[in-house]
Amino acid sequence: MFSKSIGIDLGTANTLIYVRGKGIILREPSVVAVNTKTDQVVSVGKDAKEIIGRTPGSMVAVHPLKDGVIADFDIAATMLYELIKKSLKGSLASKARVLIGIPSGVTAVEKRAVKEAAEKAGAKPVMLVQEPLLAALGAGLSIMEPAGTMVVDIGGGTSEIAVISMGGIVSYRSVRTAGDAFDAAIVNYVRKKYNLLIGDRTAEQVKIGIGSAFHDVKVNKMELRGRNLLNGLPENVTINSEEVREALAEPLSHVLDAIRETLTHTPPELSADIIDQGITLTGGGALLRGMDKLINRETGMPVYIAEYPLDCVAEGTGKMLEHLDQYEELLTEEIKYY
């Protein structure tokens, strides 16, 4: 009936597309370059990200998703259309069955916006599944067993923490503190300490290059280039990994609080399972040095990083599409709100 089955990890920072039978075939930044004079979309994905901060006044880079939800409906629909078309090598999405991961804390209105954006891009039917279930599935966890598994998915816009048992989310927290908030914390720290203004891309490079969540014996350094806020001139400063860890302390504390709250609302039997099986980290935030050690110190639980943390949600959509009959009930699964 359907010519294609597509799984989409529609992230604040990056969008990954899984085509059934082929695997993940597309990874693009969730960015769209728009000409403000004509309201025309100029480029999507990697091409659009390359021009961030380097564009003339008539061209702006738009992030259609903010904190894991659609902030600009029309731009999001255009981005989805272009990325689906690229993943299908130019063929139409009109006969494509699409499964999209959404944050567990989104409202009914936000869910409908995602579904309608995909339908506007030509996809039908469109199925929505909560990201923690997909992340756990993509990480190789058994989500249908009567045993507790815990996943912490730290993406670009949201951190999803969930305890899963028998295909359902038993307790969860969804906080809008994740990779983007880490970048913003670095920007603010450098501005306050050095009176230097740096861009989000530079902050991301610092986070990836020398960022850490846990105290490390070795102190790394990195040179930053930005604009001095006192005299307006370009300037270089050197920042070290200890300073970056200090900058990240506040947003990381929000994620840790969400993990503790999720564990607090977990039934004792499932808590015992989590002590045995540990916590699985997925998403880009799992790659921050020492994240597993920090969570282990704060919770006392064993913590494991998924083999390919960036791919877990997309791989989860693929596994679900391959065995849709097994997971059909998860498409409309209700979750408990605390």
C-alpha cells in the first residue's frame, strides 16, 4: 500500500531521516535560510547552517523548532518537505508512511502542529511516538518487557527522562534544558567574565572541544575569537575546560533535578530493576565528557552511554516501522502526568 516508510527524528538541532530497508540516510541541521525581502526559502540543512552569522541583512537563518516543538509552522513544513524529498531522491512523499518522534511533554496543540507540518510536506499517514520510547528502542533496550528500564535522552532543545515498562512510560520528566541551553550558558559566561561576545556556533565548538560535566584531571584550553563589548573590536581570549564546566553547572543541575524527580515517582519494583540495569544515556548530550560519571555520582545508579547516542531516536523509528504490528499500541499510548 505504501511505497515508502520513513522515520523522522525531528530535533531542535538536527533532523535525521530513516528509510525502511536502507537505514539512516540523511542527517541535516534543523535550520532554514530565508530571504526576508521575498520570503523565499534559500537553503535547508547543512547549507543553511553554514551561513549562520555570515548573512547579509536580507537573509536570515531560521530554526523552525524551539525547545523540541515547532515554533514556525510554515518554515517547519518547508524544511520537512525538502528533507523528505532529498531522502527519497526527489520522489514525492505522497505515498510515504511517516513516523515522527515527539517530546513526551508536548501539548495536544504542539502534537497537531508536528502532524500537520508533515502532512503539508506530503506525508500520509503520519504517526507520532514519544521520543523516550524510540530512544530506548534504538539503544537496544527491551521496552515491552515487564521490567523497568530508564533512558535519559539529552537532545538540542529538550532532555527527556523516562522509566519504561511493558511498552509504556511509567514516570517521566521533559525539561527544556539541553544542548542549546549548554551553548547559551557558555555564551553568557564568556560575556560576563571576559566582556567578549561570541556566537552560538563558537559556543558549540567550545562545548564539543573542551566541554565536560565532571571534574577531569587534565585541563584543556581553547582560544576564542569574538567582539569586545567595551570597545567593539575583535579580540581573542583563552578559555579552559574548568571554566566551561563552571559555565555548564547550572543547566546540568536542571537535568539532574529532572532525573531525581523521575526516580522519585518510580514504583519500588521498577527502581530495583533500574539499579540492576542502570540508566542509558542517548542524544548529543550523552557525548559531553563525564556526563555518565556526573549522573552516577548524583544518583548512585550505574550509567551507560548508548553505542551511537545521536542515532538512537532515528534507529528507534526504524525498528518500530520494521515491526509496526508489535508496537502499534505505542502510537496512542497515554502517559501519566505528575
